[in-house]
Amino acid sequence: MTQGEATVVKNAGSHYELSALPEWRIFPAVLRGRIRLKASQITNPVAVGDHVRYEWADGEETAVITEVLPRENYVIRRSTNLSRQAHIIAANVDRAYIIVSLYFPEIKLPFLDRILVTCGVYGIPATIVLSKVDMYRELAQEQIDAFYAIYEGAGYPVVETSVVTGEGIDTLRAACDGKVNLFSGESGVGKSSLIKALDPALDPKIGKISTAHLQGKHTTSLYEMYPLASGGYVIDSPGLRGFGLVDLEKEEIGKYFPEMLRASQECRFTPCTHTHEPGCAVKAAVDAGEISAERYASYLGMLEEDKKFR
């Protein structure tokens, strides 16, 4: 009987692949039944990035995961169809890179804001990656500048990238070195193409855009970690179409909008929901254009979503 600890590097439903990082020697594993039962509200009791203990009986081809070790952090989402179940996207992440494209497909700011809030809740630094900038920069520089004003103004780093011209790829590769990095975003934003640009030896699935609706088609169905030749690791997650918040009270949501948190120090009432209270500094900042109307609309949407799950 062999026993040890390793990191989950691939989740294929009920089967997993493990490696004792930083060594990259992959072996298969399955879950012990009692671990599944513990996490009845979680669709996946084990996630890519999890550190686990395993046993491997002599003569067996597959190890058995016996314990999930405590997580430093994780990114979790709830299905937006009012399901009470949640799904852990990745665990023990050093930084999350949220891949977005202003066009092809067109960006959905509420989706981006939900991921950013979730990263904030679980203490994961987040960088926004603008992909495919070669396709729209000449026609949309004003929109790019407005995007920077909103998100860099809020406190998030933004990196422009193009797999066609190579712009931003070296910057991204250097930032990933020595870290476990989550790449996440909506379907079709170019996430898998970016990973392949970081390390051409890798072969994540690359999807196409539906010309009918300029929406991304799902390609990646697995959660998988890849080692980068330059150093560090990238977790590739399936393209997402919805992102519901988990474990967050409505009074707390505003704390994870950095620009709203700063302004809220001047609110007349504490706590303040920034919706109807007199003397609300956040609403005043929105009216004055100091907080973007789009971000405030995302916040109000999250408050409304919170009601649906109660």
C-alpha cells in the first residue's frame, strides 16, 4: 500500500489525475465514497488545485483519494437557474485571470463583476485580460479607454493581449511564473488560445464563435491544470455562461466593489445598502460619475439575485 499527498491536476467527472507538484508525473485516481457524501451542496467535492491525500494498493492501476486537505482559497459559482447547488471552479489559486473580449463575443459586464466579487470574497488577486484586441482596437479605442477607466479606476490590473500579434503574451507569461493561475471567462473569449500562446507545446481545446449570435461555443468540458514551460501552472476552466454568487450576504456585496467600499466611508448610515438611504455617498458618487453606472447596475443586479435564493 502506497500513501501520499498530491495536487489534483485534472477533473473528468468521477475520475481525476494527480501529481505531486512541482514534479509533473501524472497518475489516475478516484474518490472514496464518503468524501462525496460530505459535500451534498457542492457538485464537485474535489476540484482542480486541491491538495489531497491518497492511497494506492499494490497491483491496482488507480489511486483512491481519501482526504481533501484544507483549502487556502477557492473560486466557486452557483448555477443561475435558482439551483441551491454550487460548483468549485478551482482551489488554492495564486491569481485569477478573467479573460474578456470587448467584442467577438461582446462583453457582459455583470458576468465579469460577479467573478471579480467572488475572487474578492475568497482573497484571490484578480487581473482582467482583454483578449483579441487586434480585432477591434482601431474601431473601438474609445471603448477600450472607457473600460480602463472603470476597472483600473476600481483597482484591478488590466492587460491587453492578442495571440495574433503577440501583444501582452510575454507580460502574461512572466506574471504566471512560479504561481498557480486560474484562467476563466465566458465561452469564446479566447482563453484556450491564450494558454497555447503562453506555451505552444500545450494543446487545450480551442473553440469557434457562432456567427449567428457572436457567442462562444462550449469546447472545454474538463477542468485541467497545465504546467508552463516558462514556469508556473495554468488551470483552464470550461467557458461559463452564468455565474451566481455563493455564501455572500447582501449587506456584504458592496464591500467587494473597491470603488464603492472607498466611497461608503462617507455614507450617513452604517450599514448602508446604497439603494434608498438618505445621505448615501455611493449613490452620490454614481450621480457624479465617480463610480461607473455600469458597475452600480451590476451591484443592484447582485442584490436582486440574492433575494431569489432566499
